[in-house]
Amino acid sequence: MKWWMFIVYVLMAILLIRFIILMNIRRLKNINIKLEKIIDERTKEIKEKSRDLEKKNELILNSIHYAKKIQDAIIPSENILQKCFPDSFIYFIPRDIVSGDFFWMHVLNTHETILALSDCTGHGVPGAFMSMIGNTLLNEIIKEKGIYDPKEILTQLHMGIVRTLQIDNEDNITGDGMDIVICKINTDKKTITIAGANQNVFLYTDDKLVDFTATIFSIGDPFARRQAVSFESNEFTYKKSFVLYLSSDGFYDQFGEKEGKKFSLKRFIQMLDKLRHLDADNQKKEIDKIFMNWKGQETQIDDVLMIGIKAIYSQ
């Protein structure tokens, strides 16, 4: 009797264990089904959000590309520059789609031209907005108000930036502004008048590099506003020729892949000194080759904008 009862207990135990196992399996299956359902729902949500982000990203990129078209339309092309100065070039490599660097130009008459090159705060979209403001103000100051003295142009530009960005407000000291150089070239008097706001220019007159130092303050600099800074115009004369370079700091601040250091202003001036004897087309090709070889696979850190003009006149 005891033997049969033992067998019964064993069978009952086996059945109980089997029942527990089956229940656990069923419970796990139910949990898995619920988890799969949750995962499917989350996956759908992620895909929907991803599609929304792609659409938004596409809209943003389309807007930025449209902004680039506007920026390209208002910045003088190389062809326009070459109509005034045949032996000239524009070397322009934005870091992003749009740029904070811009070039501005206005022909006053057959022998006078005003040029400006600006490096605005930031790059990409913020820099591009600042460049639009700068371009608009230059049009207003020079084309509408008829102000042609480079130092006065900088003064008016500074006041315009301060007014537009409300930099007078002590709670709104953003540091937004621009470094800029203004050049007025008079081929009749053979003079080049320059004023710079924390932006230098590289000028050779009759084969000699002239000494020019810009004002240390940027346009829109709140410290300049407090100290009532004044800008200065420097006039340089030439007899037979001049070679003029306007450049933002993006070129000589670029880190090299191999060297791991900046190109440097010193090396930049040495490069100009070697290339200035070439025509504009070959200068531009060599400048591009030097920059690309130096940068290599290193990330471009800033916009690069450079203008070169070479002019030789008979006595």
C-alpha cells in the first residue's frame, strides 16, 4: 500500500511541476507578446518621429540653401570684381553652407571703387544673418547717404550695428559684431585709403609691403562703445603698381592635419610675398593647393574668404 501511495505522490508531484512549468511558459509567452507589442508600438513611434525629424531637417536645409542663394546674390561675384580690376580673384570656402564672411563692393565712378571684406561673429546661419545686416548697412551708408571716407564708414557702421542689435542695453552685451576692412581705391590719384576694425589688409605698393595696423576694436564691440573709439583712415600712394589682399583670419587660423598647429599669419604673409608676382588665376590655384594640402583631413574651423587684386599702370 505504501508503495502505491509513493507512486501516486511522485506522479502528483510530476504533474504539479509540469503544471507549474506550463503556467510559467504561458506567462512568459504572454509577457513576450506584451513586450513585442510595446516594442512594435515604440518602433512605430520612433519611425514616425524619425520621419518627422527628416522632414524638419529637409525643411531647415532647404531654408539654409535658399539663404545661400540670397547670400550669393548680394555678394559681388569674381566677374564683377574683374570688370574693375581684370587681374583679380576671389577665394571663398565657407565652413558651412552659408557664411559669416562677406565681400562688398561699390563703384563710385570710372576711377574710384570702394571695397570691404568682413568677418562676422560666428559662422553658419548666425554669421550669415550678421553678414546680411552688415551688407544692408553698407548699402545705406555708402550708396544712400553718400559717405565715402573709410573711417567715417566704419563709424557709421558701428553705430548701425549697435542700434540694430541694441548693444547699448547693458543686459544685451552679446559680443555680436564684425571685423571689417574698408578700402577706397582711386586709380586717377593713385591712392588707396584704408580703415580697419580689427581686420588687417596686406598691400604692396610699387613692390613694397606697406605697414598698416587696424583699430583693435571690432564693429559692434560694446567696449568700443563705452570708450567712444574712433577709427582712422590711412592713405597710401603708388606710382606704377599695387597688389592688394583682403582676407579673413580663416586661412591662417586653420589647423594642419600633419603639423597639428595653425597655418599662422607669418606663414600667410610669406605665402603672399611668393605668389604676388603671379597672375590672379595662378595665384588662386596655388592658394587653393596650399590651403587644401595644409588642412588635409583636418576639420575646417572657420570660413575662408580672400580677395586679391593686382594692378600695374604706365606712368
